[in-house]
Amino acid sequence: QLQLVESGGGLVQPGGSLRLSCAASAFPSNDYVIGWFRQAPGKEREGVSCMSTTDGAKYYAVSVRGRFTIGRDNADKMGYLQMNTLKPEDTAVYYCAAVFGTAYGCRFDGRYDHWGQGTRVTVSS
């Protein structure tokens, strides 16, 4: 069964940066949508960013626009989430999710059928 594994989480001071990566145990297709989601303590899971490799479309939640960047820089990895100017409110467990196949654009919806176990990001001084 295909597995996703996130890495790169940790403790960082406000204003700092982290880069999360998402690796997959297999690539059924080079066309896929990858999404990054997060869940803070006591809150519902929310979408952070997503990207379609079919058309390169990217989308960011308003709360992270201008600070986070989604991309793919390694053919062996699904993608990454570069997080800059981190704030305490970014503290959460971050999950990568994916759905394989041709897709134009991306959204935070129920299409994702593969999920990682999550990596914890803590922003604190």
C-alpha cells in the first residue's frame, strides 16, 4: 500500500523557517495533486497549501500567503512546504496528502486518498 511520510518538523522560534518534505513509497503516476494540511490542538484540520503537477497550479490558505511556498524540487519526493516567517499560530501537526491522476488546479476537499502520519511543528520562543 502506498505510504506518505512527512519530515522536517520541529521547534522553531517565531520568525524562523522550516522546510517540510513529503516522500512516497511509490509513484503510480507523475500527475498528482499534493496538499498540505495542519491540525492545531483543539482545532479542526485545515488546508494550508496544495499543488497540481498536471498544470502547476498552486493554492495557499490566506493565513499563509506570502510566507509559505509549496513545490517539488526532487523527483524522488512528492513535494515540500517551505515555511518562512513562522508565527506561534502556525503551531500544529502538518500532514501531506495526495491523490494521483490528471487534475487541473487543486482544492482542499475530499479528493485526497493518501495521507501521511504527520510531523509536528512548534513555533515558540
